[in-house]
Amino acid sequence: MRWLPRLLSHAAAAGRASTAARSTTSHVSGGSHGFASGGWEGSPAVPREWLRKLWREELRKLKEAARSYESVEAAGAAKLAPLLARANLVIARDIEWANIMFAFEQESRYIIMDPLFPQSPVGFIREKSNVIFRQLLRTRRPFVAEITDAMGNEIFKVRRPFWLINSSIYAEVDGKEIGVVHRRWHLWRRIYDLYLGNRQFAVVENPGFWNWTFSLVDEDDKLLAQIDRNWRGIGFELFTDAGQYAIRFGDEGLRHKFALAADVEELHVTRQLTLPERAVALALAISLDSDYFSRRGGWGLPFLIATE
């Protein structure tokens, strides 16, 4: 516990302060209002009432911190529900023609669809970044992306700072961070740790190479959700980075399959992810697209680059 060293430090200070007052008295095992930290002569005593007060104060701070996080999570869940309370989501990246023709890096745009109702999008993802950073830093550029509903109302944001070796992406609701995804470096495997607050709730350990399935598992290696990058055809894959991702949360609800839903298999999971956890999973999909499936444009490089 983080408060334990502070507690011991305060206790030692109080004991030293009381040593001078007790220098003319001998240690008494009973009948006093304090207790000794040991049983030897002249050991410093800590007042019981002071210790109780310090203990209650530390517990109060811990409870306030927990309540504050719970209130942020509850408020975030209400805002996330219209988009993320769905069995599955399909995220498709727009074609960036300037990137294809002239290697001019554009802001990434994505369409979010529900496989049950693919006729109209349920949300959008729009990157906001500096045009110079996009050309110089490419996939390592810092950016903020807004996730909105179909009407353009912001639901939450993801923020990805500049990185050199390991990338991170943060999910924020109303400016408050609710979770983060940290990439863990490996020579060929694709490993990500997913956190909600300070608690890790999932890990992704993809074997790499041409495996495009990213499974979110808990500490017992039980499946929680899955992100699949779908093959969109030879033309899309060779000449564009307009990838398509299916995020499967394992909910019931695919009794009737329509269009895109026919390509999304039902997933059996050990538990349902909460809405804030689903927001972190969506942030992971954006990070995967930037880390591994974004290609450098221009007709001189007509192939997919899985960047490291």
C-alpha cells in the first residue's frame, strides 16, 4: 500500500518527539495511554489516538479517490452506451487519395458500422494532427482522434503521443482519461497491455507475421474480445491503407444476419467488457492500424508495409 511508508515515517517522527518528555521516566508495560513499538527500555511510543486519526485520514483519502474514479466511469458509461453497447462493430478506413498518388500523408478518417445495420454508419473517427508532423513523423506522429456518433456529436477521444520504440494511446471521456493501451516491444510478436485506470484488464499477444487476429485475454488467458483485420481484396491491400476491422465483444444478438453480419462470427467470451473497457478496445484498433497497417503512399511503394 502506498500509504504504509508514510504511516511508518509519521509514527517514527512522533516517537522521537516524545522521547525527551519521557527521558526521566521508565517504560511501563500497562496503565499508559500509548504503546511501545518494542519491549525494550527507552523504545519510542506512538500515541494510540494519533495513530487512529492518521489511519482514518488515509482510509478517507483512498475512499474519495475510489469514488471519484467510479463517478468518472459511470458518467463515461452513459455517454459511451449509444455507440459501444453493441454486439460487434466494423471500422473501415477511408481511402486517402493524396497519400496514394503523391505520398502526402492525410488525416485518417474511419467509418464505424454495426454489422446488423450496415446501410448507415453509427459513428465516425476523425484524426486531428499537424500537417508537418504527419509528413515528417508518419506513423510515429502525435494525434488526437474524435469518435463521434452518426450526427457528429463527440462521444469520446483517443490521444496518441509521439513515440520512438513503444506506442501508447489514451481513451478520454469529457477530457478525463479512462484507460490506456501500451505497446510492448518484441522483435516479431505484437503485444499490447490494456488498462482501465490503473488496473490492467487485458493483454494482446499476437504471433505476428500474417496473423491478423488480435485476441484480448484476461490474466487467466480467457477470451474477452477480439479484433480482426479483414481482407478487402488485392486492390485495396496493395495500393491503399483503407483497412477494415471487426471488433467482436461476444454479445448475443446475431440471430439474424444481414450483409456485413454474415461475415462476423459470434464470439464466446468469459465475461462481457464494460463500456469503458470497450472504448479502450476501440482505441487499440486505431493503434493497430497506425502501428502495423499504415503504408507509405505514392506509386513507388505499391505494397503493404507492416511498420515496426
